[in-house]
Amino acid sequence: MKIGWKKVAASLVLVGVVAAMVCFLQEENKSTTRSLFAMDTYMEITAYGRNSENAVEAAVDEIERLDALLSTGSAASEITMLNQNKTAVVSEDSAYLLRRSMELWKSTGGAFDITIYPVMKSWGFAGDTFRVPTDQELKRLLDFVDSSQIAYDEETKTVVLPEQVEIDFGGIAKGYTSARVSQIMEEYHIKSAKLNLGGNVQTVGTKADGSLWRIAIKSPDDTFPYLGVISVEDKAVITSGGYERYFEENGIIYHHIIDPKNGKPAQNGLVSVTIVCEDGTLADGLSTALYVMGKDDAITYWKAHKNEFDAVLFDDTGMLYVTEGLEGSFMSELEYEIVSEN
């Protein structure tokens, strides 16, 4: 029996094409995951695609760079040196965060204020030695909690702080970092990635199979495994809650989200605030600000800025409030109310 060489060649070509397609699909579906500790929290980055390994390595480098640059916990960081020297020509990253922080300070009526740092230190939340400061001490420190005291020359990127005034980007830096890492993923042509920066979640595109990412909102306690699940793509999902960092003294729990108006842990009825939007920097800052505001003011703020973000609010009565932009993408076994503009 004779076998035609043309048929053999055609079969070999077909096998080669199939093998190449299999290799291509394997590369496209390749996943890379890295975990690290930075910005005082554990982080995990997962990316899918042929460039996923390089993209994740670049993302880790960027996280570590920003941590070294912005962390007040580092004696050599740009922000620590600014707080010590009271003046500095800052980097593009710090300049950007300063501008965004000032915008949030103005729009939230001071609920978000990066000059809260001296008060945070007095409570011990800037380190690990917790204490309850006296009312007299807080009253003195509150004289220096006011972002209007920051002098900034945008042209020269020069920042000047008065004596006693110190800043901290801790309430916005992780959101900015997630946004920067998201940009890196795009530069490496990654169409599917999930970035979990200590509860600050940023999604890039959809999941590798084309379905939406399902992000669970952590429950403040062990009563429920989670408050609900949000289905998203290309969004930041960032949650702030008093349960994240706190200490107990004489039977009273003190958490780390400080109200700039009185220098004490915010007690306005909210237990957890989740912000959903495309801008991780905005989401991070607003999750803190709306927590400080309390439910009613937070909803009023959302109504004035509903085109910029959506929110899930959980209050101390066990009730969930979900803004209408998330209707259809939010699921929960708990009772919840859809908040509309009207």
C-alpha cells in the first residue's frame, strides 16, 4: 500500500498547526500569582496571559517602590523626611497624591484629611503601642489637623508644612498603588488580573474565561462569612471598617478610623463601607471619608457624586444600604435596601 507524501505532509502540517494552537491557548491562559507583605498588609497579585509572569514581577517592583517612597513607617521615605524637615520637593507620585488628597478634603468637608497623622500617632495606630490619649491632648493636636495649612507649589512640586503639622497617605496610598499596578497590567497587555492589596481589590478586565469577577465583601465579625458579593470588571472594590485595626481598653474598643473633627474613632453608626468605582485612588479615600460621615451624610454625598462611584454601607443595626448603580450586580443573603437618587 502506497502512502502519498503529499497526504503525509498535509497531515504533519495539520498536527503542527493544532500543536501551535494548543501552545498558544496554554500561553494565553497561563496564570502567575505572587504574594508579598508591603504597606503593613499582605497582598496577592494574580495575572493571566502570556506576559503574566513579567507583568506580576513588574507589579511587585512597583508596590515595593511605592511602599519605600510613601510609608510613614519607613525612616527613609519621602513622606517621613517631609514630616521631619517640613519642606521638600516631592516626587510625581507624592505630588499626585497630595492633589487628590486635597480634592477629597474639600469635597468631603474635611472627613478625609491627611494631616490626621499626629492624632493617629497619639492613639498608637502609627505603631504598635496603643493608648487612649486625654481630651486635652487631642484638643491640642487638633489645632494642627487642617489640610488648608499645607503649602504646595504645583509648578516646583515644593511642599511646606508648618511646625507640628504632619501628613500620612495611609488612607489613600493602597488605592493609588492598585491603580498603578492596574496600569502596569495594561502595559504588559494583560486582559485579566486581580490585585488584592490587603482588602483593596482591583480587577483588570474580566476573569480568564470571560465571566465577571465576583468580589466578596468581608463581614465585620463571625456572624456571617461575608456581607455580600459584587460582580465587576475593570473596577476597584475597596472596603474600610473599624474591625480592620483596633484595640480594647477597660472594655471599650477603639478602632483606627479617626474622625478629624474630634480626633476620636468615628462613631457615626457605620460598621463597614465599600466603594466600587474605576479609580482605586478615589475608592480608597472615599471608603474612609464615608465611614467618618455616617450613613445619612454618606448617602447625601453619593447623590451629589453618583456618577463617580457606588457604595455598600453596613450599619450597626445590621442593615445594608446599596446604591442603585450596583443593583443587579450585588447579591447578599442579608436584608438590604437599594438607595436611589430620589
